[in-house]
Amino acid sequence: VHAETQDDFLFISKPVWGRASGRWTVQFTRRLATADDHFGGVVVASFDPSQLSRFYETMNLGAGGSAKLVGLDGVVRASGGHAKTDLGSALSDAPLLAALRRNREGTIHLAATDARPARVASFRRVRNHPLAVVLVADEVQPDSSWQRNKPVYLIGCAGLTVVVFLATFWA
């Protein structure tokens, strides 16, 4: 990544399974230049994505909810909640990935499939890095019994309002 360019940037790798450590890591690398600006090596820092995944586990996003750190390449760098096994996989929702690449932040609705209900996803890109934090939760549908009984509730509320008004007027 760094040997072929003179650009100075932080590269964030996809999750890599460490053969020696037996754990997932994400590598942060930066180019080292010699005094005459030739390639002089790479500085590497390894990050354990399970640290971030454990933090995401503390969020209550509902039974089907998840939190993810996703690269703009679509690869999941850390995840928690319902999608905690997504680490290293490609983001499965094409509309969400397209929105991530187009916008700094946003919310989109994801259609229901045979395998899951309709969901809503909110995201925000990490400033100056090709990453985004994505929160996904099942979309809550209004209770149809409330819709059926809406006229009764409205009449009851109107009646209660009249009673409170009259009680206040005569008090």
C-alpha cells in the first residue's frame, strides 16, 4: 500500500486473523520516508476489534439491532449486537453501502426480506478516515389494534378533556 506512493496517509486494513496471536486484528499503517522522500518502511499499530465490539455490546438496539464499524470498502471492522459475527465480512445491504459512500451521515430504511423484518439504519462517517459507524434496528411498525380503535380513543380523550375543563371551570 505505501511502497508504491509518496502520499502520507493512514491505511486501515480489513480484519486479519493473526496466526501467532490466534486473534483478529486491524492494522493501522503509515508510510515512513527517508530524508530524500523515498520509501523507508512502514509503521504498524495493531488494534483488537473485540475491544470496540465489546463496547457495541453495551448498546441496547433491540433483539435484531446491531452496531458496526464499517470501511467505505464495505468490510466490517468491528461489530456488536445481532451482527457480532459479521467481523471481516462485506456489508450485505447494498443500499446502505451506497448511502455510506455518498453521504457523511444519514438514515435509510431497509426493506424486509424472508429472513428479517424491515429495518432502519443510521450512520455517520468518521472524520478524515474511510470508516463509518452504523447502527441498525428493526423498524417498529404501529400496532394495528391502535389504528382500529382510534375513533374510540379520540372520543374518550375528547370526553375526558371536557370533564377536566368543566371541573376546572366550576372549581
